[in-house]
Amino acid sequence: MPHPVPQHIRRPPYVGKSQDQAEDGFNGDPWEGDGLIKLGTEEERRMRRAASLAKDVLTYAGDLVKPGTTTAEIDSLIHQYIISHNAYPSPLLYSGFPKSCCTSVNNIIVHGIPDDRPLQPTDLVNIDITVYLDGYHGDTSRTFALSPSSLDAPGAHLLATTELALNAGIAACGPGRPFKDIGRAVHACVERESRARGMQMCISTQFTGHGIGTVFHRPPWILHHLNDEPGVMVPGHCFTIEPAIIQGTNPRGWIFPDGWTTSTENCARAAQAEHTVLITYDGVDVLTG
């Protein structure tokens, strides 16, 4: 059963829509217009508050990551933290997703469903947090080592590269910059770090960043690999950058029968890091930083 949410907490519009409706093409989180955040308004202030709460939840989640703890336990505590701040955990019941956050362990690239497996000292776990506060979503994630002292050198380099790749993507942002510059910057970072350690890594091409605000996912779609997609950033664009980096040369994943959990095809480890960013008149603000 999904964790309960007090009735006074505002829910996103997709809550209460069935999985069958989602599979039939029903869009329970509809979007229209250009999705731009109006800078200097209450809209921007609400967006910033949602992103700030997401940042705080992820910080709290990091303190919960310990060997022997299960991701289901982490999910339950995260749920309580979010509702205690009068917010809704955005993943809960989004197209039928059963939990309040995503927890992706080792070879799981994205969308892992929290479960009862105790985490091991050598594990990596990505915790993906999105909150819905006062009508706006804030989204962020990070991959944690359960025990940094137990993590092998390739695993440590994978984590470091993932954070560097995220920062490289953010540095490519600003008004007038092409969206494709983000993928170019992430690609160059991963190539450089692969050569530096003689350890091949690649970028998942199946999952993108996305516009965010009053809806969870909408354009612009942010590709993290080399691409020729059109489009230029303008003040008010708000979106996530969330590269998933995989050890080895095979970037492909396959989705479990649960319809969500996505593993690398060869069970290689993956790591992901994510921020919500806002394009301003003179640069970019990392709202979950």
C-alpha cells in the first residue's frame, strides 16, 4: 500500500489517475504553453521554495544511507520528512509508481523501487527526490557510497565523474546557449575522465533531463550525450540536468517487468546526479544546489 498523505496537503493532478489510464495515453500531468517561469514573481519564489525543500530532503536522505538499512526504510522516512513540511512526494502514484522516492542500487540506472534488501557496504545507491510544494515540483538526486572506505577505485571514480559531468552540464547553461551544449559538455567530461584513469565510462542515452515547474515532466527535454537537437535557453527556462554514467561501453538498459526499474544490460554499475536549474537574465541558478 502507498504511504498515506494527509488530506490537507496539496496533490499534483495525476494523483488518483489509474495506471490503465496512463498506459492508454492519458496525460494526468498535462502541460501547455512555453513553461517559462516568470522571473521576479511569486511563481519564481514558489519554484525556488520547492527546489530548496528537495535539496533539504536529499541531504536528510544521505544521512539515512547506512549498511544494513533497506531502501524501503529510507523511503518511509523520506516520505514522513516530506509530508511534515506540508509537501507531496511527487513520485508517489505518478503513472502508478508505488513509492515516494526512487532508489537505484549498483546496476540500476534509474527508477529503482525501494524494497526490503539490506544495503551492503560495497553498494552504490542513487536516491532521487522530487517534492510538490505549493503547486511546484523540485527535483534532485545523488548517488551515495554506502561505505566510502569499502568502495573500490573504479567505483569511486564513477561517482566523481558523475558529479563532474553534472557540473559540466550546468556550466554550459545560460541565456542564448543552445540546449545541445549540455550534452557536448557532459560528453567531453566523461571522455576526459575515462582517459585519465584508463577506465571506460559511457552516458546513458535512454533518459533525459526535463522541464519542470507546475508539472513534473515537460519540454525542454535535456539530452546528456552528443546531439543536434534544436533550441536555445532563454530566461525563465527551468529544467533538470541528470546525467547517468555507466561503467564500460554499453549505455543501454532494460526495464524490469515492474515497468520502472531499469538495469544496465550487462549489470555494470551506474551512477546519476541531478539538479534543477533556472536560466536567469545573466546566467543560471542551481535551485537545488
